[in-house]
Amino acid sequence: MKSIFLLLGLAGLILPGSAVTADGGMWSTTSVENVGYVSLEDIRSFYKLMPIAQPKGSGTRAVGNGTVTLIFGPGPRVVSIHGLRCTLSHPTRPDDKGDILVSKTDLLKLIDPVLRPTYIANRRAIKTVVIDPGHGGHDSGTVTDYAREAHVALMVAGKLAGELRQRGLEVKLTREVNQHVSDQSRVDLANQATDALFLSLHLNCGRSDVSGIETYTVAPAAPGETERPANEHDAANAALSAALQSSLVRKAGAKDGGCRRVNYSLLSSLRCPAALVELGYATNREEAESLNSDEYQSKLALALADGIAAFAAVMNPETQLKALPPPPPPPAEPAKVEPPKKKAESVKKSTPRKRRPAQRKKSNSRRRKR
């Protein structure tokens, strides 16, 4: 799978009619259990997508245009954006026409930011990356016979810091050694910067047969719920998670665990775009052995750096969705300077010899015969 922003173009997906902002007021909604929903037909029409036939019994609905494909399902909380698996905040619902309804929250705070990141209203240039190696000190995180979460997170963080500094970004680490750092200290470090993004690195745990990389961002506020500070960047968080997850899956070759939404206290208090990445499962022997290797850690760091770079490019306010200017005209050819003409030398004209008349020849022949 290609990086999502390389696939859609660094400025986002440019669609016919895309000068129209996909804001909340323009959609016709249906309320289901106090949640506003938009019909898939309206979404398809806005983005100029066409229905795509799906295998019978697959439990999926798909629309696309050859550049991007949206597949809803299987399951009511799953959407794949050109192969990138994401979890919806609200389940899709069937409508009375045999199609489905998609929550307006998921449309505005997940699908549209991934398709058109340069339409994010409060985007700002990213100059600082706060890298947070999870746990540390007496808090070792997940520990198995194969991997220690706090150690692997610190190793990848150090490699990532070097990659980002080479690309001209300022980097701050919440810890550089095996020490305990409070969540509040991690949040404060990120919130002190006005041009930052925050990335927390962890390892997952589960059944021994489960593997893969997962990227988490704070969940949008539910209807009637008080918004958390991090909800100011819901749209940017979606774009960030898509950039990171697609780059990690493509470059590290790991199983795609998808982009997910959570209410972790660490993420909820941040005032900048933020994501938490589970780099793999410490409880899966094969994956954990890779996570302990220097080579795989370097792959993860490079993939994270590429994802951050793609996200930073689309968050720059100078990156606009507009037609490229026409190419400049070719430079005028230099004027040819002709050498001065030489004066023609006077040539005496010779008068051509006149031929003797043909009859002279005849008379000669007659003489020979005589």
C-alpha cells in the first residue's frame, strides 16, 4: 500500500467540485439515536464517486473513482480508505433505500481530512516533533520473554529523532534514558510548543497469535459530551494517523491493525495534533523478535519519519488545493549575429566563344568524302 498522501497527492485528493468545503451545515442529515447521519449517496455525489460492485454476502459497500476507493464494512464500524483500514466513531446504519448512512462526525473528522487534508480549517506548519517513548523507569510497560516495551520504544525513538533532525525538524524527547516520566510532564512538554505534533511509541499485548501495527488518536466528542482539549485537532489527528499508519505498513511490512479512536488521558489533554502508535505485539514471538532487532527498529523509524514528513507537508498553510500555474514560456532564443558580408571581388566577364554553324560541320564532312 502506498503512502496515503503520495497516493492522493501531497495536497490531498483534488476532486471535481472540491472547492466546496465539506462543512457540517451543507449536509442533509438524518438523526439516529441522537447522532446525525449522511446518506452514502450524498457522499458519493459530493466526491464524484461511483458505486463499485462487491461480492455477494461480503457485507461491504464501496464507492470510488479510480484514484480512491471507500469500502464500508465488513462490520458497521469499519471503513477502508484505499486500503487503509480505519475504525468509525459511530456504526453505519441501513437506510430505507437499501443503502447505508454514515455519521456526519466520521465524514467530517475522518473521511474528509484523509481525502482532503489541505481543507483542514486550523492546520498550521509543523516545525517541532515531540517524541514520547512510552513508560520507563519502574514502569516497564509490557514485558515478555521476547521484548520489553519501554526499551524498544526508547530505541525506536532515538533512531526517529536522528531521522527527523536530518530533515530540518526540531525534536524533543520526553525521555532519553530509562527513567519514569509522568503523563502530565509529557503533555506539558508538547503543549509548550505552538508548532508541534506529539507522537507516543508503545508495544501492544494480546494473544500470542495476534500481530500488527495500530495507530490511535483521541476520539471525537460524543453528542452531549464535553469536548476535550485534543478535540480541537480531530481532523488533523485523522490525517496524522493515516499518514503514519500507511507509511508503517508499507515500509515495515507489518500487518495493518488500522487507525483507531480512543479516550486515553494522555492524548485527550494535548493541544496539538497527536497520535499513539503500537509498533507491534510484544506477546507475539515472531514480531517481538523483529522489534528487538536493530534493522527492524531502523525500518520503523524511517517509516515514521516519512509519515511525519508527509503530514507536515499537507499541514503547511502554504500548501493549497489549486491548479498548478501554467509552465513559463521557453526562453527566447538568442539573436543570431551574422558575420559581415565580404565585398564581392570584381570578376572580368569573358565573352563565350561562338560556335560555328552546323553547316560548317557538314561541309567538312563533304571534304573528307572527296
